[in-house]
Amino acid sequence: MRTRVWGSAAVAACLSISAWQLARAQTVHYEGGVSVSSGSYIFTERTTNWTFTNGLALGAGPFTLRATVPLYSQNTTLISGTGTGPIPTGGPSSGIVADSVAARGGNHQGGMRQEMAPPALLANHSVEVPSTAVTGYELALGDPLVSMSITLTGTSPASLTLGAGVKLPLTDTTSFGTGEWDYGGTASLSYRLGYTSSLGINLGYWHLGDLPDLALNDPLMGSVSFAYLAPSGWGGLLSVSGSTSAIPEFAAPTYAGATITRVTGRGTLGLHGSVGLTESAPDFTLGVSWRVGLVR
């Protein structure tokens, strides 16, 4: 109940600011992307996920408001979309993950599954999944994500961006969601190295709503990046990112990624890829994203 109250308050704040942003928006951009990721994660079955995103970004001075809606297509129900991205919760089969957490010695708090898991689970590194979890590709609309940020810059080469976001629980585990509110905050520090490159450090913390049979930890996230943008408009970025584990007793997800970007007067086009370095991350992710100015 407390989560829903705080989630409602966060949505109300975002909606209030969004109305203010709309009234004085100086820029409007359409942002979208298509990505594919694949991996076994913590399971015995591989999940391949296609994500299509569409959204708007409204800018007014140092403020930016974003609203994004994802569309998912994946061949299992084992991966759930959250405010921090996909997490291997087991979806409708989250009880099997909770059993594995208990078998590994975790403190399980969700649902009615308080008993210890069968000894067979202790012998398996990967979580066995029921045949019903492998569905073939199904298309489902995900939960909208609303976020706002402010960028603080001065005469120094450093700039700081503070942000907050909330995921609205419009779907449940049958549509690759969790059915609960997610909300959190981020802080990003960028330091310019001359005119063409910069170093970035990002930190974030999110509260994740629990599934009926699985209690999730609230992850602390971080990344370090190096970016380069030539005067011609071509650029690139290298990054290493990760977070604490949202699923108790399983390794925290860690990624290494790279992006190639083309910036023009009309917008931005990016090609990105990453590899997962731990069991909770997909083996790889590939995608293309774009940003097109509608009002400038």
C-alpha cells in the first residue's frame, strides 16, 4: 500500500511538471529505438527479446521531460520489464526463482512460498523452467516510463544532470510486466576533455515493486563512459555499467558496451551494442536508436 501511495505521488508530481513543461516547451523531440537481446540469464532456457520504444522529449531551458512506451516481443515469459530494464524474474513463473533464492540461502519474503526448495534445485546452477514458460514470440505493450531531469552547467568543464522517473504499472506478468510501481532517481556527472571528448559517471537508485511470489531488491546502478564527437558529427562512446542484484543470491548484472553516433541538424542516429559479463545480464544486446527534432 505504501508503495502505491509513493508511486501515485511521484506520478502526480511528474504530471504536474509535464503540464508546466508543455506550456513552455522550447523543444520537442521524437525518440525511438529497436533493440534485440538474447541470453539464458539464470535459466536453463534462452530468451530472445525484441524491444520497440517510442516517446517524446520536451525541453524547456535546463529541464527535460520524457515519456516512453515500450513494445515487447519475446519467446519466453521469463524476463520482466522494469524501470531499470529487463530483469530475469521468471514472470508468471516467479515462484521457481523464489525457490532457487531460498535454496541458495536467501531471505524470501514474497507470496506464500516459505518452505525450502527441493534438494534438486541446489545441484543446478541454472533455474529449471516449466514448459509453459516457453511460449514462442508474443507481442505485448509494456509499462510507460515517465522521467524528468535538470542539467546544471556553469563556466567549468563539468556539468551535472539530476533526474527522477516512475514506471506506471499498466501491465502485469502476463504482458512481461510486474504489475507494480517502480520509481527512482539518477545523477550524471560529465567532464569535458577539450572540445571533442568527455568522461561520464552515472549513479542511480530505484525502488522496484515486488512480484506476487518474488521479492526484489532495490538496485543501486552505476556506469563509467568515455565519449567522443568529431566536428563532422560522427561520434562514439565506450562504457562499463552494472548494478547491485535485484534478485537475491544471484550475481549482479554487469555490461560492457559501445555506441556509434551520427549527429545532424535534424537529429541523432545511434547504433549500440553491449555484452553481458555476468549471469543476470543477457549475452548480448544490439540496437539502433534515433532522436528527431519536431519543434526547435
